[in-house]
Amino acid sequence: MSDRWVAVLSGGLSHEREVSLRSGRRLSTALRSVGMTVGEWDADSRLVTRIQDERPDAVIIALHGGEGENGAVQSVLDMLGVPYVGTDQRACRRAWDKPTAKAELARAGLSTPDWVVLPHATFRELGAQAVLDALVGKLGLPLMLKPDQGGSALGARVVREASELPSAMVGALAYGDTVLVEQFIEGVEVAVSVVDTADGPEALPAVRIEAADGVYDYTARYTAGLTSYEAPADLAPEVAARAGELAVAAHKLLGLRDVSRTDAIIDQHGVPHFLEVNVSPGLTETSLFPMAVEAADRSLGEVFAGLVEKAITRGN
């Protein structure tokens, strides 16, 4: 049991506010179960003053999207000198920008689907149809479109016919000014969570994801019953090992800290392909990180209590 006083940051003003509040509530309950005193704090205009006045032993970031994952909140916590659980500001920025993360892993020799990045202005300046035709000529079909930044699959869509591209592009651009377009790889979708331990980053058991309509989008992620999960994923031991190695490699190469979750596709040959990494994994009732923790015969409260102690030891 622990007598630490911890503030869990959730909410905020991103598109993922409601999901973040659910994550914060679940994490707070888990921490109280191991004896911690917990404050559930919204990331709003009162946050800086509240931290300065109340000085928790540590802060845990349960924010999803926006300032909670792009390094902004981390920068403020660094300035305030308060220990926090999670990746530091610089590594957050690398992971938050999906093309940057993919490029770093590709340079290291890890597999990730081929991609193109298209700012909104490109379509206006060079002609939308000509750009879309060139895109299909380069990457072929099917394709996965998503905003270059953000989470929870907001704005993400699989395109199997060229005629679907314009509407999919508009949908992705509703969540940002730039679209990441990837070759779509058919296969088994898995999420592999990583937790830092005294012996280094450890991959938890992979979770297999199977959405009812074949696309693990925002609705499928956070609506009970629309997606089935398998934790641990029923994979051949060597395939499971490769998926874990990919997630740990992403965690290390991008300089992530404490926790992360790598999303990957395992193709028909058993090869995992990196899709993206999340520095603040969801902790809701349908989220993947808690499933992986449970599959590893651990508890959410114990995992984060250990990370709180690590954060306090290292300072901020």
C-alpha cells in the first residue's frame, strides 16, 4: 500500500475529452485501491495555480490528444518542477507526429507501411484530382487515411476504391491540416503495451483487435460490443515475440518513458508492421492497455503505483 498524494490529469479541450475523463476516473479508482490519495483534476485554466498551491507528490497524465500528448502539458509540468508519470516533452512531440515516428522507425530498419503526407494546401495549389490520382499511382489501393496528428482513430478511414478518396480526405482534414496516407496492409491488428521496469522496457501480452465492420475507428474503440478483443492474442510464440520486440524498439527509439502502446498489423507471413505509438494509452473499460495489464496478471493500480515511485525518484 502507498500513502502518496497523486493528481490525475484528465479531460482537457481536445476531441478526446470524454474518453480522457473516463480514463482518469478508472485510473483514480485503481490508485485508491492501492492506498493512494488521488485528486482528479481537469486540465483547465486553474491547473497551474492548483499544482503550485497543492503540490502533489506526482502527477499522472491521463489526457488523450492535443496538449496531453504533444508535449505541451509536459512542458508546463517541467517548468513547475513537479514529477510526472509519462514521456517527456521532446519525445512526446516525436511520437505525436505520426510521419516523424514512422520515419524514425523506418530509418532503424523496422517495418512500417509506405506512406505519403499531404497538407491541405497541396490540394488547393496543385489540384485535388491530380494529387489524388498521383497518390493512387504511388501507393495503390487499398489505403488508410488519418490525420498526421491525433488519436482514437478520429478522422481515420480505409479507402478501397478511388472514388472514396475525396470524402475520406475531407473527413481526415476535419481533424487537422495534414493527412497521412498509408498503404493498407491486410492482417491481424494488435496493440502491444510497454511498461518501464527496473530492468528496462517490458512488452505486455499483445491484444488482438477485431472490429465488427473491419475498421477499428473511434466508434468501434469506445462503444461496448462493437469490437471483440483477445488478450493475450492467440499468436504463434515467435510472432508474439516479434510484436513485443517491435513495441519495445519503438519505445526505445522514440525515447518514450514509463508507458506506451504500439499499434501494429501482423501480415500473412507473421511480420508485424508499425502503425503508430501512443504515449498516453486509454484506460477506459474498452481500452487496450488495461486488458494487457490484466493478461500479464498484474493490476492497473500496482503498475501505476510503481511508475509513481519511479517518477518521484527521478524528479521531473
